[in-house]
Amino acid sequence: MEARFNQMACPEFEVLLEDHLTGDLSGADAKILAEHLEDCVACSAALEHAAPSVQLLRAAPPSADPGPGYSRMVMARIRAEISKRGEQKSIWQPFVSLAWRFAATATLALALLVTFDAVRHVQYDRQTDLAYVPVTETRDLFPDPAGLPANRDEVLMMVADTNHGKQ
């Protein structure tokens, strides 16, 4: 008997089983379901399994109509419960908050560094543009400086010339 309840009823006929038990099924649907129940063991077992629940529902007195605003009231309670659960703090909340602050600070620092670098490059480019003088013009303005010293004696002579009279 356990094996019968483990089998699944056919989905297209399962929806008709309750209507069949309550007597609400008629016409062609009732005839098709009766023929199917003769051949399908799973649907027959599902019908036997559902029969006691329908009998219990008939024994209970009918409940009063909840009214037109019932669904809105239930949905409002569901939304309130969901928002209450969303507001409850978890143990990770301080870490998430700290991570967002760190990310915002790092983003701000990166933006400042990029801005500083861009401004510095613009200023450097302006200075090099103003200071750029073609090589041909510099030879006319400034004489060619003395060449590099060839030996130790020339270095001493250059130092003596620059320090002469400062002592």
C-alpha cells in the first residue's frame, strides 16, 4: 500500500480529482476521468488518498466570508513582515558598512591622485612649451661652455676658479 502513494498522479488529471470527489465534475470531463481511472493506478491511488480529506471538509461547518478587504489586509501583513525581517541586523552588517566606507574613501583618494597627476602634467607641458628654444638659437645666445675636464688637474683648476676670492 505504501508503494501506491509514492506514485505521482498524472498532472492533467490530478486537477480534476477534487472536483470528481465533490461532485462538481460533469459532462465530457467526468467521462474522460472515469476512463482514465480504470487504466491508471497512480491516479486511482491519489483519488483514494484524497477522499478522506474531502469527507472531513464536508463535516466541518462552512466559514464566514472574510470580506472584500481580506486579501489586501493579508498582503499588507506579509509586506510588513518582510520589511521587518529586512530591517533586522545581521552580524555582518557592521563589516558591510565598513567595506562600503573603505570603498568610497579609496575611490575619492584615487580620484584626487588622478586629478593631481593630470594637473601636474598640464603644468609641466606648459613649462616645457615655454622653455623650449630651438638648438640653433641657443648657440647664438650662449657661447658653448667649456668642455668637460680631461684629467684631475683640470678639475682642480675649475674648482680653484670658482672658489677664488670666497675665502
